[in-house]
Amino acid sequence: MLADVAPDPTSSAAAGHPLAPLPYRVRAVATETADTTTLTIEPRSTRSVPAPAPGQFVMLYAFGVGESPIGVSAHRADGTLVHTVRNVGKVTSALARLTPGDTVGVRGPYGRGWPLQEARGQDLVIVAGGLGLPPLRPVLYEVFENRDRYGRVEVIYGARTPKDLIYYEELQSWRRRSDLRIQVTVDAAGRDWYGDVGVVTTRLPDVRFDGSRTSAFICGPEIMMRLTAQAVVARGVRPEATWVSMERNMKCAVALCGHCQFGPTFVCRDGPVLSYRALEPFLAVKEV
Amino acid sequence: MPLATATPQAGFGGQVVEEVRVGERRTLDRQRFSRLFEALAGAGYSIVGPTVRDGAIVYDQIRSVEDLPIGWTDRQSGGSYRLERRGDAALFGYTVGPSSWKKYLFPARERLWTATRIGDSFTVRPEPVEPTRLAFFGMRACELSALAVTDRVFAGGPVTDPGYRTRRSSILRIAVQCGQAGGTCFCVSMGTGPGVRDGADLVLTEILDAGPHRFLLEPRTEEGAAVLSRIASELVPAAAGEARIAEAIVARTAASMGRTMEATGLRELLRENLEHPRWQLVAARCLSCTNCTMVCPTCFCSAQEEVPDLDVTKVERWRRWDSCFNLAFTELHGASVRKTGLSRYRQWLTHKLGTWHDQFGTSGCVGCGRCITWCPVGIDLTEEIGAIRAGPGPAAAPGGKP
């Protein structure tokens, strides 16, 4: 049994509450697609959240509406955060309506991100589906900044249609680079699309890596992550070096509210990035 | 009655001044039991404890012995709870009711913070939580174990709950060893009772036979001893035989458990049987009413509500109890992950008995039986586990048990 529980030193009103957001100013709003918006935000006061690691998320708060867990797609040393939000619910539609100068609340960052330390010296296979790209973008920035830390870097990015591609300009610049390869594919396209058509796994046979010394980072819809993980493991990547970023309903983001459980894990605290080794038995069962 | 064997020191004005030390057992007569309430009030505690309300024994604020369920007992079985008269005037002659102590530490509804719009920004004021000296009067062994479980949930992780910690830091735990087992009790199987092991400040055993109606008191902490010291003159050092009587009471209770459940290997059993056909049978009965999660002393899930005023200048953030049986609990992008009742019951049971071990290093079940009693259709987790153990499960080893 535990020893007696001491009062929380932060419980006084002045000291803050772990679930209280900090105010941030919306600096820029960019429309990515019909339902997707990228917000650039900065602290309104001297107080800001700690710098997020690639793959971590924050709780974004729309005043008077509520909070939603949102991945971090970029951050700067001055405290600036970049988030790409798809308008799918009450909170995210309120976030999508924000304009420059508005205030948004932030708390976090939360969870465990991509295991970049473990991936050093290895080939990287990065597979993003749809809104799975934003939480992976900081991994690419890390690769660009410290290119000599990694071996081959292969990126596959898939969207439903060409109109659903986000970060379009940046994609073009990544495609011009010679220190990594990025393949872009869509599920369906008209005659004006000259790129690949097909789900992300159709691009995998084309990807070159040394399976025994490769880390795979996968983010996207759950079905896409499961099939991609299976495919890269079949290509020789170890299940414990195959990582997916899970998504679940979250209220607290600090493993107190119970909502995000997936088998034994609290996705908010133990994830969102989890190894396929740990997830496989649960991904195979419906409605875990 | 045994006679006093200690020699009290004569104090000023002829008053008896005596200190009760941790571990020293004392006997208190039923006639003088009200003095314990006075001692608690004198030590600055508000008392919450069992009392009869709306046809059940619930925990609420109590002020005197008369508020206790004197002469009442409860008869419990799957989906059924009835109060009945006992043939005696026992104070603690019942088991556990629908309420649990968690409501005092993790309130069913709680304001977490208030945000105020100021210009084009906002400020957040966390809700202040004042420690209240609450005496939890009449905690059962299983409930002390439940408290240890919620301590791990709310105060054992990297981020702790400020409200829980603050309220928890100032409670006094007065335990009562169970003199009888309820129809849905299985604390023996879960290793949590009926005898009180750890976690109490003061342990009471009610003795109804072998002499006058009396209580054996054992202070386990300085706080518990300090309360008894306030009424030392009313107490009699316990005779050697009293402890044996208390042990016999606990042993008798242990031998009459209403339910049993094999608790070893539950984590593995459930992990390997996520697709067991039994889930379909239990899902056909389960109403997803959330009763089991509301009465459970360890269920901790919560939702948050944003409550703005009319012109959205002031917003309150409230937390309220939630349940994994609610459809909206797993809502993601407009659809629920656990759409079926099957998946929601499976989540509850596999979490409570299985993955809780992974998360908190302990079972989430303490064997109190509340979820069985208060299930409107009488679903019994001990029965469900028995059925899953019996096989056939998809992961049943071929060539294993017949």
C-alpha cells in the first residue's frame, strides 16, 4: 500500500492547475484544404508550454467551447507552435474559425513522441496518411537538421484525392531534395493528376531500406497504420522498431480521465506513439 | 468484562490523564460509544459514515451514534438489495451499500477552474481546494484497499490530481472489521478482507456476544491514537482474550463469503480471451446503464464539461463522473470506437481485472460485490470469469484441460 498522500503543492489557486490552459495568440491561419486549417500560435504572456518533442501533442482550447488533442506539426524556440486541424467536431470547428489576433488556449505537451534517439544510425521509413502528416513533419525537420544521424530516409505520403494534400508547397520542396525520397500518392484522382494512385502500402515495394536496421514511423487512420505496419514488418522491419501514433478520445491528456485507454495503454501518456509489438494483439481485435 | 490492568496516572484535579499509544488495544462499551463521536468532533473532524436513507445504508454526514444504522442489516444478491431488521442492536451489522468513500475525494461533480475573458485574452483561476478534516467512520477492509487503489490512480502517477491529493491528505480512516459477509462479497478471493490489514488510522471490531455489547479499538497511527487519547478514561485496556474474539469474528466472516473468484492469472486470462464467446452472452444481458461503474469504489473515469455564461465572458470547467459504458465515451471524429455493448462490457471487465495490473500494479477490483448487487439484471463478474476460465476460448491451449 501507498504511504499517506500529501497535499498537492500546486493546488493553490495561484500555482495553477495541471488541466488549466495558457492563452496563446493566433498569429497566422492558413487554409490547407476544404476542411483543414493550419494555425500558427504564440504565447500571449511570458508563460509558455515547454518545447514539444516530435510526435507529442497538446490540448488546444477554444474558449467557451472545449478542448481537443492536436498534434504539433512545428515549433520554434520563441515558443511558436504550429498545428494543423481538421474540422470534424464542435471544438475543431471552433478552432477552424479562429482568425489572426484571436486567443486559443494551450496545455501540454503530452505523451511520448517518435523514438528518434533509438532510430539514430538507422534507415527511416516514414509513412503518413491524410492528417497523419502533421505529427510526422517535426521528424523530417529533425532529419534535415541532423541529416548525418540517419541512414536512408524514405517517406510515403498518401491522401484521398489531390485536393486533400496538405503542406503542398513544402511537399514540392521536399521532393526536390536529394537527401531523402518522398513519394506522394492519392487514393483516387482525375485525369489531371500525374502522380501515383493507390493506398500508401502500394508504394512500399518500391522503398529501399535495410529491414534489420530500420525504424518505421507510421501515422494516419488506424486501418492504414495496421496494414502499413504489417507490410513493413513483412519487409523485415522489427515489430519493436515499427511505431504508430494512436488516436483516441481524450479529456485530460494526463492519464486521469480514462477515456483514451487502448488495451493496457493510456494513449495520452504511454503513447500516442507506440510500438507495433505492443499494439499488435489489440489492433487485431474489433472495438478494443 | 475484563478488568483494567493498566495503572492510569492521577492528573490535576483527580482527572485521569492517559495516553493511548499506537498498537495498544482498548475496549469501549456500547453505552460509551458516543464518546468516540465527541472525541472526533473535539479533534476537529467532521464525520461521514453509514446511515439509513432511501431504503439503503449510505455514507453521509453523521453526528451521533443514533445516525448509524442501529439494528439494520442488508440482504444482497445479484440485482437485489434489501434492508432488514436484525434481532439485535448492532451498529455495524451490515456490509456495504451503494455509496463509496470515493465521492468525498473524487466528487461526482467538481469545478476545476474558471476562465474569464479579458480583452482579447483570458485568465484561468483554478478552483481552490481546502483540506477538510473528514473522519471516514466505518470503512471496511475492502474499502481501505479501494482507497489504496485510487491513491495510485490519482496520486501515484507523473501527473496527480490536486483536488484528490488535497482532500485525501486530511482524512482520518476509521475502519470496522466485518462481522458478517454480504451475499455478493468476495474480498477473501481478492485478498482484501474481511480483516483490516493496512491503511487504517483506527480499527474497530464490534463484539456482540461473549459479554456485553462492546468494541475493540486498535489505533494504527498517531492520528488514531490521538483521538483515543482524548477519551482514554472511557477506555479499558483490552484483555488478552479480546483479540482472539475479534480474530474469530473475522474468521467467521471470511468463511461465509457470498461469492468466490479465482483471482490468479486474471490479467493473462482476459488478455488471451478478448474474443471469447461468453462476451456475447453477457452483452445480451447488459443494459449499459453504468450502475456498476457508479457504485464501484475504484472506477475513476471522468468527463469534462465547458459551462459558459450567456455572453461567453466567463467559463467554468466542470469534471463529472463518466463511464466506459456510455457510447460517447470513445467518440472519435463523430463515431464511437466501442459501438457495441459487448465491447463496452469487455472494456470494463478487462480493465478492472486485467489491464489495471499493467497500469497501476494492482487489480482494480477489491471484491466488495457492489457491481453485482446494483446491476439491474444481476450480471455477476465472478460468474463471467468462471465461464471464461471454463473455456472454450480462442486461446485455449490445445491438449490442455479437458
